[in-house]
Amino acid sequence: MKATAIAPSNIAFTKYWGRKDEELRLPENGSVSMSLSNLLTTTTVEFSDKYNKDEITINGGGVEEGETNRVIKHLERVRKMAGPAIAGLKAKVVSKNNFPIGTGLSSSASGFAALTLAASKAAGLDLSEKELSILARQGSGSACRSVPSGFVEWLDGDTSDTSYAVQIFPPDFWDIADVIAIVSESKKAVSTSQGQQSAQSSPFMGVRLSRMKEKNERVKKLIEERNFKQFGELIEAEALELHTIMLTQTPPLIYWTPGTLQIMKLTSRWRAQGLPVYFTINTGQDIHLICEQKNVKKVVAKLKELYFVKDIIVNTPGEGTRLSENHLF
């Protein structure tokens, strides 16, 4: 009763911020994202009567109480679905990331997607992609987007059964890349989950929500047309709009560092110099630079010139959550 899963993080081109339902993590709006090839979480789960309590290890160390409780709550969801055979069994969970956590790279998305598949398989469940996405969403909203491969839409549902993610285009549909600049590995002080609870206090939230359906349809059309210039302009404006909501909610939420801002400003300069590249930012300080794959080396070279960039991670459209035979214990 042991299983291991690998799940990708994802980069949202249109963002989700604010929830209709806190318990079910139903978002205020749908969103469109891309699963990432090189930001991965691997998680092994075993249910057994040899464990007296749920044991959780992430990246080789201890886990904060709040995060432990969140994982245990998700294990309880799986136990409930699996029924009497699993109900009384505790689990051992070992998870590792190949990228920094808590810096805005959506580690909770890959983490809960991997946990969902590994735990459900270890419990003897055989869930469909839709069922996995619905279950993963309840652990971390954006985790539902990490279940499918390639380009993904999180459907804007009003119930748990209608709020899940689907693939809209496979990974090889468009040769774009996400070049991530790690400007700080410090964990953010306010979690995404906590910050979202104040979203409605922004005076601009209503305006944002009134435009999101149209924006999602437009970004899907631009991906379908492979219109990189207009796509880049849209996702850059969308990232700035998201952070405008954060800046104007109460209390305000400021995730950017000086390095984040400097790269945002440099991106427009690089475009003026003939390098087509656009930024997007999640709920953190690290910045995603979206370019066509043929320009990856040029973007990486630009970032290597910046003394404050700690690391660079290159991603292409990637595979979704999948099982692995390489257990962590």
C-alpha cells in the first residue's frame, strides 16, 4: 500500500485570486496555465498499521504545524473516499522538491497534486484525471491545474464537481518556454492561502472579476493562434493587475523584492532591443520570463549578467501528474 507520484508546478497565464468557498477552495474566476517541465515534486505515501500517527517529511526536514495539519486533512479526504479498509490506517509521507518552496513558484500546487495521486493510489483508489483534479483542488486550489499535461484551463465552477482543470492543448502544441529567475530563496511571510482571504477588500476586485471570463477566452485564442506578441502583452498586463489587487487589499500584500522590480523593468528594455520576452509573476518574488524556445539562450544570458539572480530554471510545457516506481523510502 505504497505509491509514488511526480507532479509539476504550473505557471498561470491568467491568475486565480480570491475564493467563492474557502473550504472547497472554489476560485472567484477560472484561469489558464501551463504545466512546467522542470519544477517538480516527488511524493511517496504508504498507509500501514505499523504507523501510530501520520508522519510527514518535506525536503528532508521538519514541517510547520500548519502545513502538517493541511497534509493530514488531505489524507483524511483520501481515507474517507477509500472506505473502511483504509479508514483506521495512518500514513507515512515523504516529499521532495527540486526547486525552492514558498517563494511564489507554486510549490503547493505540485505538492498537493503529487500527494493526491500518491495517496489515492496507496489507498487503492483508481481516480480519473477529473477526480484527481477535484481532489487536489481541495488541498491547494492551483494543484488542480498541475494534474493535466501541457496547456490547462481551470474551469470556473460553482460546485466542487464543476471546478476542475482540463487540458486545452498538449505540451508540444507551442514551442514556448518559461525561464525562471530566482531572485530570493527566502520563504514569503504571508502565504498565498492566507493572502487570498483579503482579496475582496480591494476596491478593484469587482472590476477584475467582471473581465476575467473574456480574458480567459482571449488567452486561449492567442495560444491557439500561437500569437506570441499579443499573448505576451496580455499575460504581462494580467500579472500587474493581479498584484494591483494585492497592493490595494487590506492589509496590502507586497511580494516583490528590488530584484523582481529590476527584471520587470529590464524586460521592456530587452524587447526594445529586439528580444521578444514577457514577464509574469505568481504570488511571490521570483519572476517568470516567457519566451519562444528559440530565444531561451538569449534570455538566460541576460539573466546571468544580473548579480542578484541566485539561480535560473528553464521550463518548457510539461507532463502532468504521473506515477513513479522510484519510491523515496
